[in-house]
Amino acid sequence: MSEAVVYGFPRSTFVNIVRLVLTHKNVAYTFEDLEPVMGKGEHLALHPFNRVPIFRHDDFTVYETSAIVRYIDEAFGGEMLTPREPQARARMSQWISAVDSYFYPYMIFHVTHERLVFPELGIASDERVVAHALPKVEHALGVMERELAHGGDYLLGSQLTLADFYMLPCTFAFGLTDEGQSMYRKLPAFSRWRARMEEHPTTRKLRASLPPREPILHAREWANSHRPKY
Ligand SMILES: N[C@@H](CCC(=O)N[C@@H](CS)C(=O)NCC(=O)O)C(=O)O
């Protein structure tokens, strides 16, 4: 029996992408909470760029979420989440890259950190960071709305792919902010996709297994190290 381990901290957007894919494919895995050692030697030995997730499968260790989920999809059984056809694969990769470049940085790194993560630690929001990010989020979600308005259930139309699970955790966390909720009300096709994904048995199963949301303690340091300056 092979061993699969996800290393990260529970509220991490990228960690939850990996956990959704493992859950969907019915892969048994253990979760190692790195919160107490984030940025320390034990963590950096697994991820030299000081991030999570890291995934270990027996003696093979890999970091970077897009590499991890592609590996999981190929290395384990269960429903394939990668299309066979080259153009559909390219479209899936396009969405994955778009999450990394155009959705996550503004929805999570900027707005969610300022609205949720920092206030939970007693650190005031920087309104300039939020104001800079919101038009970028609006643009990104508008692109997604137009794609989904063609009538498909998922980002690639009728097929659920890695791209949908890649997008979901960002839209979940941003949806906890007031700005997210008011933006979502103006996006009917996106909101239908979000409801479909949130109600998916895979999402429900993972959510039911997660601990209650606690403040991200090591994020106190992000106010110095990661916060954009405008
Ligand atoms: N390019 C990385 C990004 C991962 C990332 O930014 N993870 C965040 C959590 S969602 C993180 O590790 N933050 C920890 C920190 O910055 O201290 C990937 O795709 O895995």
C-alpha cells in the first residue's frame, strides 16, 4: 500500500486544491500541519521557496500545486480530471495558469488577507491594497462569467476537470468577504458554477473533514514580508 502525504496549513487555498483532487479521486492520504514550523528548517527542507503545499508519494516529493495535481491525476486511479484531447488540455492549463496569475494574487493575497487574515490577528486592513485589487478581481471574474455564460456546467463545458477544483478554493475564500458577496451577486453564470461546485459531493466531503477556521498565526509575519505597498 503506497503512502500519500499533503504538507501545508489547513486554510491554505493551494493546499485545499490538492486535497479536493485527492478527495475526488478517492486517494487515501494524511495531512501534516506545518503551521508551527512555517518558514523554519523543517518546512524549507520540503519547499525551498517557503510555500505550501508539498506532496509526498512514498519516496517521491513534489511542490507547486499545478505539478502536484497533474501528478495525482496521472499516478492514481479514479476519475481522470485531465481531458485527453490536446486543445481541451490546453484550455485546462490556461485556466490553471490564470488562477495562479490573475485570480489568486488579487482575490486571496490582496483582498482576503486584508479583510480576513490580518484583522483576525488584530492587524488593520490596508484599504489601498484592497482598492488596487478589486478592479482586477472584477475583471478576472468577468472573464470567467463570459466563459460560463455559454451554458457549460464547468470551465471546460460538460467535463469536470482539474481547472474547476483549481478555481474553487479562491472563490470560496473571496466569497467570505463583503466585497466578494456583492460582486458574486452580479455574476449569474459564475454563481451557478459556484453553487454546483460547492454542492459537489467531493467538496462537501473535504469540507466536513476540515477543522474549524482558526487564525493563521504565521501570517502575522506577512504584514512585513508579503504585503504589497501602494
Ligand atoms: N506557486 C505556489 C504558490 C503556493 C502559495 O502561495 N501558498 C501559500 C498558501 S495558499 C503559502 O504557502 N503561503 C505561506 C507563506 O507565504 O508564508 C503553488 O502553486 O503551490
